[in-house]
Amino acid sequence: MKRLLTPALAAVLVMTLASAAWAIRIFGATNSGNQMGTQQSVLDLGKDIEGKDIGDTLHFELKSEGAVIFTFSAECAVDGTEQQWVSIELLANGVALGQSAGDQDTFCSGDGFAGINDSWVMASMTVPVELKPGDYDLQVQVTPAGGANGWWIGDMGLTVLIRKR
């Protein structure tokens, strides 16, 4: 019995320490509506995870410096050729985060057929960064690139995971 108890206690101790080190706070937003445009725009994020209308900005507070993981997913379509696309930037207090900066990351691209009502995809991006303590206003900006004629974004979700230290 003593031999079984020791590994069990060790496992409980490791799980307790690991969960304390990796405890997280979660923020998020969802919008099941569709948004379309032809120019760079900040998207309407819809409602936060508590069901409150938040418009185009998700507010969160970071109490200490730490790792934050942002994930954005949405149905996406582009009116354009296969070489025309839309880019998504996650903006914290107006500054693009991590690899989402700039318009060279393709979130989705056109298909060569006229119009926007075809070739939808469900795309997703994850952006891990280290942020300093403070209040943050998070926005999602869509930018048509490569000469795209228009874009369509729908059924989107935004998740923010903050590692508590």
C-alpha cells in the first residue's frame, strides 16, 4: 500500500503545482452576423462571453506581465482572384499584435469567380504574445489586399487566454 500511495501523492502534487502555474482567465466575443466591405474596417465583435453587446472593442485587464494567447476564427470569403486576399490584424490599444501585423498574412483568398457569395472557408489564427500589465482594448481589423474587390466575414469568435502568474 505504501508504494501505491507515494506515486499517487506525487501525481496529485504535480497536478496541483501545474494547475497553479497555468491558471488562466478567459475573455471572448462572438458575432453570428455577417459583415461585408470593400475597404479596411474594424469588425463588430458582437457580444462578450457574458452576453453583453460590446461593439467593435473587447476590453480586458492584465494585472501582471505575462503570456496572452489570442485566437480569432470566422467564415471568410473574398471577391477576387486566387492572388487576392484579406488580412486580419488583432489590435491591442491600436497596435497590431505579433504575426498578425501587416497585410501579408492571408486569412482567406478569392477563387477567381465574380462575386463574394462563394468559396467560403472557416479560417482561424492564433497569436501568442507577452504583454505588460495594463488595460487593453482589443479590436479585429480586416484589410483587403492584392487588389481584392471585397470581403465577407461571418460567424466569428474571438478568445483571449491570459496566463495568471
